[in-house]
Amino acid sequence: MKAVVIEQYGGKENLKEMEVPAPKIQDDQVLIEIKATSINPIDWKLREGYLKNILPFDFPIILGWDAAGIILETGKNVKEFKKGDRVFARPETTRFGTYAELTAADENLLAKIPDNISFEEAASIPLAGLTAWQALFDTAHLQQGEKVLIHAGSGGVGSLAIQFAKHAGAYIATTASEKNIDFLKDLGADEVINYRTTAFEDVLSDYDVVVDTMGGEIQFKSFQVLKKGGRLVSIVEEPNSDYAKKHSVKAESIWLKPNGHQLSQIARLLETGEVKAIIGETFPFSEKGVKDAHALSESHHAKGKIVIRFE
């Protein structure tokens, strides 16, 4: 099968298209013909070698951890899915990722794609959607009527987190550039702060939850907007525990856990239209297409998700 792989760490020039053996599924897995995948920061961070201590994979490595496609084959223990089903998943993090024509995925990580959702839309959801869901509900335990600040609302995680928080009945503030203010209000944000002209910590206070998608100085300033007993959840770096104690808040980081049940809950929101998949750019599955997609993701200026389409 065709795949785009890396054989050493480094820049996007190390992404290579080549033929690799097709995966062999285990009894609890299905074989998926990939129709679309998407780009996430973990892809290029691993490519650069930033995650080699956390994920010490052997080369060659097929990057990519979003899958949307059609089941070609099922293992003997698979009960809920059959050949021909349209499915999407955030597969386990292995060196056999989804920049490939075929991928194997565990049955308990799968969800069916609603009929009204395209493969490209479905591919944009799993990693970013599960990250947003687990940050808001599993970790921050966001409740109806609470106030939440979601940083970088126009990004892949942010744009879904805003919609999930709105569905939960929260009041939502987010940060963005001026060009995305109307877009984010349409998604459900109650307040959009133009980070180029306004310091969010000067205008927000007494928030229950902050979803930190940026880290660094943004994370430190975010403690200032939380009420005592508030919760900060970072998807990028471990918060400073001394700082959290000083502000009398709870702060922790999360590492996404693939979860087919939660993905099915998100699928229902997509089916009803309560949540929309936000695709910023689509690239073809090829060495050049993946390189161009990585370049856009690394710019930190992508709107929504960057999708790779298989023709």
C-alpha cells in the first residue's frame, strides 16, 4: 500500500511517499480503507523529534492519528461493525499511523459516520474532538451556566470545544484575531477577545474553567482570570503546581485517550447539526500534499482542521 513515512527526525522534507506492507488485523480489529485523515500538531512535533522520549518508535514511522473510511475486513471477535460500514476513529498511537491507504483500528475505538457527514468532515473530528471533550467534561467537569475561557478558538480543538461548551449550556469567552470574531460568535462564543489589541487577563475575571491550548505565558496569565476553586486544563504542557496553589485553583494537563463511545456521542451531535466540522484547508494524499499540510499546521494560523483527502 502507499504511505507517507519518515525514516528520520527533522523537517517536513523528511516526509516520503513509499510502498509499505499492508497492516494485518488482530481479532478485535478492523481494516479500514482510508478516505480522509487530518493533520494535528502531534504529527509534526513527532516528526521533528520533540516527542521521541514519550513515543520512542522505530523507523520507518507512518504519522497521522485520525481515520475516516470504509471497513474492508473485520476480526473474528468484532461484533458491532461489518464490512462496508463508514467509520471514523482516533486509533491507538503507534508507528503505523493514518498517512496510508489502509489502517488497522480496534473495534472499541470506532464510531459510525453519520449519513449526513462526509469522510473529510469525519476525519477532522476524532483527535481534536476527543481532546476538547475530555478537557471540558472528563477533566474540567464543565457544568451548565459556568463560564469557560477557550484559548485559540478558531483552531481545531478550540472550534470544537466552543461548540461542545455551548451544547453544555456554558458561557464562553475565546481569544482570536479580528478576522475570526464573527466566525467564532456564529459557533457559539459569547465573547471574543482580539488578542492583538486586548490582553484577555485585563478584561476577564471569575471564570470557572480555562482550556489552555497555547501554554507558556498564555497559561500563566490564564490563572489570573479564574475564580478560587476554578479549573485550568492544558492540552499542551503541565501547569505549574505552585502557581495553581497560589491562585487556589486546580490545574492539570491531559493526554488524549482514544475512545469510541465518546466519539459516538460526538457523532450524534454532528448528525443533528448541533456541532459542525470546521475544515480550513484540504490537501491531496501525496508527498507534496502532506508536506504542504504540515507547513500550514506549523504556521499556527490554520482555521479549523487541515484535512488530507484520498482520491
